[in-house]
Amino acid sequence: MKNMISTHLIQDRDVEKIVGKLLRFGVITASLVVLLGGLLFLVQHGAQSRPDYHIFKGEETDFITFDGIFKGLFTFKPMAIIQFGVLLLIITPILRIIFSLFAFILEKDKLYVVITLIVLAIIWGSTFGGLKI
């Protein structure tokens, strides 16, 4: 029987390997960033007295927006570094979806391109379309 040569530029197995590496890299990088921020937080605030947990104190407003996180990141504020690590963790599966979109485009699989674009639109809308309170 003849050897069949695939006309696909990227094989399914190659896509799986790249996606696996992308997810591993994203999770490890996010974990290291959070660890760095946590260590920096302990160095700066480790000697303080134990907080009173009977009174709820929410997150500072500086670290709940992208702008605040990036400003704090460049000034080496520990909470901003931790929040940036969380952002990296959230971005990791989004990058996987974007990579999958390009793989489906290369394979010319129109159905999966449309489905992936719908998923990206939902994520984009939920991330950036929220109410400003």
C-alpha cells in the first residue's frame, strides 16, 4: 500500500504538543511570578502584626484594573506582581484558544474557525464589556 503523505501543514499531534507546551509554560510562568510577588510581599510586610480578619477589607483599587496592575508592576509593588501572575494564569487558556484558531485556519476547517471565534468573542465581551462601577 502506498504511503499517504498528508497535505496538512501542521499535524494534529504537532498541535497537541505545542498546545501542551504553551499551557505548561503559561502555568509555570504565572506560578513563578506569583511566587516572586509573594516572597517580595513577605520581605516587605512579614514583620507586621497579624491582620484583623473580623473586618473585611477589600483589595486596594490600584490592583483591580489593568492600568493599576501594570503601574504597580513597574514600581515593584508585591500585590501588583501577584495580580500580574494571576493575569498570566488567566491569559494562558486564552492564548491556547488563539493558537487553536490559527491551527484551524491553516487546516481550513471553517466550522471550528467559527466556533473558536465565537468563544473568543464571548471571552472578549466578558473581559472588556463589564460595567464600570
